[in-house]
Amino acid sequence: MGVAFVSVSDSIDLSTAAGRALAGMLSVFAAFERDLIIERTRLGMQHAKKHGTRSGKPIGRPVVAAARAVEVRALNAAGHTIVNAELIVTQVPSVLPI
């Protein structure tokens, strides 16, 4: 056909062996970068799903806060004030020996 691509601004001449090799390497690195982006996105989505989020941000209240709220309400129903119950829930686990 006698037609070849020559990029003057990037110094790529696809009519030569060196130009075709350079174009091949550029396409390999582009595919590699795309695969890395896909891999990171999948890992991020798995991490988000595992931690109950969609995009890294908590959906509504975090699971830990909801569990803590249940404990505080139970202590409040048992006669503790809300402030005292919150202190018990947040500080007692760190004081108890493991």
C-alpha cells in the first residue's frame, strides 16, 4: 500500500523497525497501566464491600457506631445516664486486661 504513520511531534515513524518496536512497547505499557487500574479498582471495591461501604465512605452510620449505640441504649435502659453509658462502652474495653 505504501502508507505509513509518522508522528513528527513524537518522533515515531511506523515505517521503520525501530518505530514499530517503540509503538509496540508503548502499547504494552498502556495495557499494563490499564490492568493496574482495573486491579486496584477491584481491590478497592472488595475492601469497601468488606467494610460496609461503596466508595470508601461509610454508608449512613458506621457499623461500629451502630453496635456502640445498641450497647449504650442497653446500659441506659439498665439505669445509667447516656453520658455514663457512653463512657462505659468506650473506655471499659481498653481498661480490661486481655
